[in-house]
Amino acid sequence: MRLIGDIILFAVVAIGLGIGSAYFAVNHTNHLGLFQVGPWRAWPEAAGPDVNPYSKADQARRGSLHLAAGEGIAFTATTDDEGTPLDGSCQYRITGEEMPSRVWTLSLLTRNNALVDNPSARYSFHSQDVARVGGSRFEIVTGPSARGGDWLSSPVDAPFKLVLRLYETPHTRGGGYSEIKLPQIAWTSCQ
């Protein structure tokens, strides 16, 4: 009788550890294959034929789809250059230079990946429609109040994230990411 009890206990512990470790792995895939430059984070190995099964499960659960290595790479920032979380009540200045890609976009989204409703109906900037300052430099400002120039509306009293997508970049799978000079995100003021 004791042997049967030990077998049942062993089976329960093994099943619990198996399910628990799979649940933990699927819900913490944001650290698998992470590449970070300042506040910008990317997962270059999150798409394609060699993606690990935990990342596939996480993408299926979230309903998300990453850019494949041949298409480009997406960087996400949830903090400024100082490491402070991006707050919709504050104003930030994003400055940078041309990046090594055919096209790039910069979008402002809520933490739940929703667009921020705003009067200008502008949700992102494209590398071909952003104003240039002194040649190849650009400057985009985020904040809750409308302003002139290149401006993206942020959600009032809510955190947000910036998504920078580089399309058809020579820096795909396997390297060169550290050579990319990504835009700086600087806090300027809060309401």
C-alpha cells in the first residue's frame, strides 16, 4: 500500500513540476534571446524556423507576430535613457539620425499595444515623412498636449511604449545590432 502511495505522490510531483516549469517558461520568454541597446530591446531570434518552442507558445498566447529576420527587426522601449518608465503625462524628446534600413517607423502604443486616441490622428512616423533637423537628424516629441512639429500623443496618466521598426536592414540575424545607433529618449517635462 505504501508503494502505491509513493507512486501517486511521485506522479503528482512530476506532473506539477512539468506543468509549472512549462507555464513559467512560456510566461517569461521576454528574456529568451533578448538584445538591448540603452532603453531599446529587441528579440531577433523570436521569428523564423529556428525559434524556440516557448517563444512560439508565447506568441500564440498573445496573438503577436514578430518580424522575420529577412524583413527587419523591431525595438521596443518602455523607459527613457535614464531607465525611468515612460509616463504619458510627461513630455519626451526622441532624437536620432538615419538608421541602416530601407525604411523605419516609430510608433507610440499603450502597454496593451493599443493606439492612443488623439485629435491629430497621428499614431506613428515613417522615415520618409519625419522632418529633418540639420541634414539627417530628426526630433520627435511625445506628450499629452498637442504641439507643432513632429509630435505623438501620449496617454494621460498612463504608461506607454515606443516601437521602432527597421525594415530591410542589413543587420539581421546573427549580428551587427550593436552597430546600430538607435534614437535617444530624453525626458523634458511633466504636467
